[in-house]
Amino acid sequence: MWDRFVQALKGFFASFWKTTPTGGPVDYGDGYKPTQRYQDYDEARERAQLRREVDRILEKISAQGVESLSKTERKTLELASKQMR
């Protein structure tokens, strides 16, 4: 039962992993603006980090159930869900 639930959640979050175009150069306030290449790298690194965290949470759901999630883990899933939209 949990396996199907976890697979459904993984399918739900699968489109999150796809790359999206960037909004433009980031201004760090000191005049430095990274190139598009570095921005893409930073965004990919952040997506990969979030993906690893979501995968860990989904494995926890599979092993221990939804009730075992902390508030922080629930917020992480909500954040990932919102970013997919």
C-alpha cells in the first residue's frame, strides 16, 4: 500500500526535476553579477539538493508512514509541490 503511495508521490514530483529557464542575472548588491552558466549551475545544485531531501522524506513515508513526518519535512514537501506548479 505504501509503495503505491510513494510511487505516486515520486511521479507527482518528477516534473520538478526538469530544468526551467532562469529569470535573469542575480544582483548580489556588490555589483557582481554571475554569468548565466554559474546561475544555471547554482539552480541545478539547489534543485538536486531539494530532490535528495524529497526522496529521503518519501522513503521515510514508505518505511514509517505519513504520521512520522516532522513539521519541517511537511513544509519541505509543500515547498517542492509549490515549485512544481
